[in-house]
Amino acid sequence: MLERIVSGGQTGADRAALDAALEVGLEIGGWVPRGRRAEDGVVPGRYAGLVETEDDAYEARTELNVRDSDATAIFCFGEPAGGAAFTVDCARRIGKPLLILDLRHCSGDEAAERMRAWLDATGPRVLNIAGPRASEDPRIASAVAGILIPVLEQHVKGATGA
């Protein structure tokens, strides 16, 4: 059963995933670049479960988050690009289950249903979430939150029998 959401703490998809996890009572974690580096300065302290890497490069934390999770889900509008594309490459190279949700081709409800089915099939305890940063796609944070919160709520309720 899903216990923890991890991400790299970047603006956009990463923080939306962390916020969704906190809202539904899941643990958060993951690796962030040295100095808690992010496009808006530093990753906020409210994400206390994030650990700094020895390197300030984004790629180091991406690889560690994929490695240390059981599966990775990518949210995007279009083909994964930039850091999201690197995350896809890491997951494939390391051999971790990977879900790419291209939100151009499915509604939020369809994406949520695909994610529920994938989570049921793969059964990760630790799930890495990635996608574009806010400056690359200003729509991504609200889209990720709108999909993840109900999916995670359902998994938390299922785990507690509520």
C-alpha cells in the first residue's frame, strides 16, 4: 500500500505532488539538490522530509528519487521534456515501473482512473512524482493536484479501511 510520495521539490508538478500527499496524510520525502536549489530560490522548509544531495545538479536528485522509489509517475502536457524526459530515461534504465500521463490526451478523470489502475497493478509503497516545473507549464501544478488528491485519498482510505 502506498505510504510515501517523493519528488525533487521543484516548482510545478513536484511541489503539487508533495502538497497533495501532505493534504491526505501521506509521508513525503525525496532528494533535492544541495542548498535545496529550485527555480524560485530554495525548496521551502515545509517540505521537511526532503534530503539534500552532495551535488547541486538537478540530475543527481532525479536519479536518486527514481532509484529510491518503487515506481515513478510523470505528469505532462505533451511529450516529457527537460527534467521530466531525464526522469523517464532514469526509470527505464533502472527498470522501475513508469506511468506517463500526457494530459493533452485525457481528462483529469481519465488520468485519475489510469493512475488508480496503475497503482493497483504495481503496488508501490514509495511513489516518485515528476513533471515540468511551473515556468515550463503554468497549468501543471493545478492539474497534478486535481488528479492526485482524490487518487491518494482513495488509497489512504483503502489502507485504513475507512
